Amino acid sequence: MSKYTFTKALTALTIAALSCWTQASEVAIVIHGGAGTITPDKMTPELEKSYRDILTKASEHGYSLLKQGVSSEQAVIETIKIMEDSPLFNAGHGAVLTNQEKAELDASIMRGSDLAAGAVAAVTTIKNPIELAYAVMTQSEHVMLVGKGAEVFAEELGIEQVDNDYFITPRRLEQVRAAKAREATAMIPKPEKYGTVGAVALDASGNITAATSTGGMTNKRYGRVGDAPIIAAGTYADNAVCGVSATGHGEYFIRAAVAHDICARSLYKDISLQAAANQVVQDKLVAMGGDGGIIALTPRGEVIFSFNTAGMYRAGIDAEGRRTVGIYADED
């Protein structure tokens, strides 16, 4: 049995054992499925229901694990895997495709208790990239592995790999071919933006973990990597301040160090996490020309959303058990 298989089996046993009782401590979770030009006119009632259903399913699953006493690390992994396995989101099975009509996937995870982090970028065969990012954090001395090297590491640990065709859905194939047709008439080829998935959780021990997973931009070239696997840009967690996962135009989020900047502003300026998030997302990013959004949690289990786009797929359950599921900007 490989080290990874053993660890996975042990985690499953732990979850099963803890499911017999409920922690009294407060826990919380928040998730996103990408931000962008998401408006009712672009949705059928059936598609909107599908998004709301899976956002509800993923957040409720993660929350139930936290209430059973599972760590925030495992809760975000299992929650993100639900979204990675869905064709609705730009991650895993539903990832957007490159100019070569292949999937290249990125993911990261950060633990707030000790600032440990792991990330992978430009992987093409990992069924659930968030699992490999976690393995980099816990079973290597590194923070980021990329491409073929990351896949060799996954093979050594027994992490599940699939053919790249697994990730290719008719919807994403149609999107990339339409993008390539549009670029044929453009002066400068322009990759087109789509979202990511992410989760932040607070467990019964007071530990915050943040994680993000994505397929990047449709029609991307040259091994392009965005903010999702970049610690401090797309993902950040510190038990003392916050956990953040971002989604949007990655180049801007990298330049602005969005996830870390939000936490730092809250700490150094002694302002609320919501105020810090709004300063970065609504002011700093907008001034730069960047669009997107973030989800975040405070150490008290307050759920934070901030986005400067027409919509962001999102859901959360705070420390008081209050539930939120939203898509459009005008929803509470």
C-alpha cells in the first residue's frame, strides 16, 4: 500500500469514527465556484437550479464533516472534490481547455495553524488536483510542483490519475473552438476568462484552511499559470486573521497579492475582514482593471464575500449556522 493510499484510508477511518458524535465548538465553511459575467439572462431555470443544488450540496457536505470533528484541511479537500468532479465548474472534470484543446490544471491549499502550503500547476492527468496540492504540503519539503514532475510525484504516492480526455466536456470543447474562431479575426489573440473553485473552512479546533482549484483560462497557451496555485495571490490562511480563496483574472490577482493583502490590511489597519476585502476587490483591483472576487472566513467563523463582477457562484454556512447560497450580485 502506498503512503498516499494509507493516509487516505486513515482519513476515511477517522471521518467514520468521528461521525458518531458532534462537536459543540463553532465551525464554518464558505465556497465559491467562480466569478464573472453571470446574469439571469445567461441562465436557464434548469441550469440555475443545477448550480444552486451543487453549491448547496458541497457546502453542506463540508459543514457536516466539520460538525463531526473533521479537520478544516480534510473538509476543504472533500468539498472541493465535489466541485472538481462536476462538469459545471472550471476545475477538474469541468475545466476549460487550452489552445491545444487539452486541460491544464492548477490547485493550492494553505493551513492557517502553521502557514504550511502546497500547490500544483499545469498538471494534465490528476483527477483531483486539490489532493495532489495537499500531498505536496504534507508529504514533501516543497510548496509547489509543476507539470510532469508533479505527476511523477503523484504516481509515487498512488494519487489517482486519468487520461486527459476525462476532463474534456462538450461544453468546454465548444467554448475553446469558439474562442479560437474569434481570435482568428483579432489583432492580438486574447485568452478568455473563466472561474475557479475554492473553499475556506474553520474547524472545531479553531484552525482555518483555504484552498483553490482551477483549469485557468480557456484558449490559454505556453503553460500559462494564474493565481490559483500562487500562495498569497489566490489562496491564503492564517488562524490569527483569516482564510481567503480568490477567483478572477489571475494576472491581476498575482500582481496585487490579493489573498494576502486582504489579511494584512485587516491585521495592520485593524479593520474588519469585510472592509479589507472590499478595499482590495472593489478599489485596488478595479483601479488596476482586474475583475473577480473572493470568499473568506474570520477566526470567529464570519462568512465574507466580495466581488466586482455581475455574479459569483457562492455558498456559506457561518459559525451561527446561517446559510447563504447565491449567484448574482443583487442577492444577499
